[in-house]
Amino acid sequence: MADIRVPKLNNNDTEYLVVEWLVEDGKPVQAGDPVAVLETSKAADELEAAESGHLHHLAGLNTWIAPGAVLARITSEAVPASTGEPLTPEVVPAASAGAPVTSGALPASASAASTDTPAAPATDAPVITDPARALMGALGVTVAQVTALGLPIVRRGDVERLAGSAGAPSAAGGHAGADGGDPGQARADGDPSPRAGEAGSGGVAGTHPLSRVQRAVARAVTTSHGTIPAAYTVVKFDVGPLLARTRGLSREVRRPVGLAELFVQAVAALHPAFPLFFASVEGDRARPAEAPRVGVTFDMGQGLYVPVVHDTGSLREIADTLMRYRLAATEGDFRERDLTGANIAITLHTDADVILAIPFVFPGTVCALAITSPQPEVVLGEDGAVTTRTVANIGLAYDHRLINGRDAALFLAALRMELH
């Protein structure tokens, strides 16, 4: 007999939602088979069986469970022999409640504070992911409509397909919302979240409930600002030659190559010369990283994600990874392993009007590099001739306990040389 315990999947959450059982209760399972899907604030992760046998669920579908709790048990028999200890959900601590609850129940305080997440739905009701719920609010799709799909988990793509089907609301002209307004027109600015004063999904009039993704962002920002004495240095880069190179490089590697791919490659290449920029601070000591692992920000309207490029060996591998992450960001469809392990971050600010951005230093790292949108700039030559060039402000936020201003300037200078 073996227990499948819930591992600690990230540092942001203290409980996870059981969104899918991949093996039915009492059915046989082989060692290494995925058996369940848990949803964290930003990703979904599969848990695997460590041994072969018959799987017995100890946590219900659509329920919250804490790290360390027993999710399931594997026995040699489909129906366990009587041992005097029936298989029942154990009591697990809920981070959002002062009293323990069973792994098959949502803490009362969590249902009050986390209004955007499913609160102990009926067993035949689907789990609606945060991106799907946000899009439902934007398009006027109701819970009854998505329930009629018969899916155990409703994702953003399912809502899009439903909205595009006959008789369903659409972004261009949806059904009227509960307040009589047109959700499609009300969200013409592209913001899928309810505006202040509106009754959003799971919220009440006059409030704007934060999604689980945004609450995770809030925790990271709060931790960063409360524990990391950050400073910032910004340098202007002439990125015109880089942009010209991207067209040829895209043809060469047969993948889209832009500034993001080139900066990831160049930043990773600086690891040997600047190991402390990839380190972590532990008290009065710095722990350098053995290899560069570059986190890159993506915000496609479904929340801020920072997936990690682990393999920076070639430009093609980097381009492959970033393309996969772009697709995952549109659906909010990341695995937890995609989002962990960064030792430096690159924040992308692609809006044409953004000329300066100051990122926070992500907890567990000491540096975050900001890349702003390229801008044309008029240049007066020594001979008096007027020309133009394309520039971008490249900034470095850094943990001042380990990095000083001179170090930051040297790093940015080396980065400029690496890119040319």
C-alpha cells in the first residue's frame, strides 16, 4: 500500500484545487501513470503514481487540498480488505482558515475571500478555470451554458467555441448581461474583467474580485517590495541592427525570432562573467546558480505569467520554447514546471508607447531586465547631418544587497556588446 501525497508545487499557494481524476476510483494504475490534475493559482499539474496497484481517491473532485495531504492511496486490491481503517479523506489544514477542514471541503473563509474560484460546486458541475471565467464575463456566457457542454473542466478555448456557435453570445454582439447591458460592447477595450461598479463573475456590484492569478502576482510583488531593497539602472540601446538581424535569423532557424529571443540568448551568455546576477540571497550569503535559467514575462490578457527558459543552448531552442509559452499564455495553460526555477527575469513591454518600465525583482532572484518598445530617435551627426535610429530603453532592477550601481552598468554594457 502506498499513499500519494500532494507535493508543494510552488511558493505562492498553500492549497490546490483537484480539477480532474485521470484514473477512476478503484481502477488499476501503473507506476508512473498520471492519476490526477491539481490547479494552482497559475498552472495545472499532473500527479503520478509511484507504485502499481489499484487507485483509491481520498479527495473529492472540485475540492481544495493542502501540500502534504494524502490525495489517493494505492493498494493491491480493487476493494481493500477490511483493516478497521476505512479509506476516508484525512483532515488537512486550510491556509485561508483558522480551523482544519477535510480535503473534500472548501474553507468557509476561502469561499468568502476568493469569490472568483469555484466554491464547492456540485459533483456534476464543471470546474471553470480563471481564464474561462473571465472570458465568460466578457462574452456574456452563463454557467448554465458551459455546464451544458458536459465537460468536467471548462477552459478558455471551450468558452470561445461556445461563443462562436449558433445562438451563443459573441464578442461582437453578445446577449445582454444581467444589468441589461451588452457585454460585448462593454468590453470593447479588450479587458475581460468586470469593471468597477459591475457585478462580475463570482463578485458583487461595486467590487472587482481578483483572480487567483492576480492574487499570486500580488503576493509576489508584496514579498519583493517587503524583502528586497531594489535599485534600478536604465541604458539606451540602439536596437535597429538587432531588428534587422531578426528577419534573417527567423529564416535561418525557421522559427519567429525577435528581440525577446535575442535578449534571452545574450543574457544567458553573460552567466559565466556575471555569476552573482544569477544568484539568490540567503541571509548574508549569495548562492550562485550552476546554469542560467531565464524567466520571461507573458501577459496575453489572462494574467501575468513568468515561464522559464531552461535550455538556452541554441537560438532555435529558445525560439521553440518562447513560441510554446506564447500559446500557453493565451489559454492560461501552463504546467507548474514551466513556471519554476528562474534565476534571472526578462520583462517584456511591447506596447508602442511604453518607453520606461521598472520591474520588481522576483522573489528568489536578484535581477530583472526590462525591455521596452523600440522607438525612433533623431540623431545629429558630427558633420551636422540629421539621421534617425531605433532605440529602446533597457533597464535593470537589482537587489542592492548583492548588486551595486557600478555592477549594473557593467552588466548592461556587456549585454550591449553581446548583442552586437
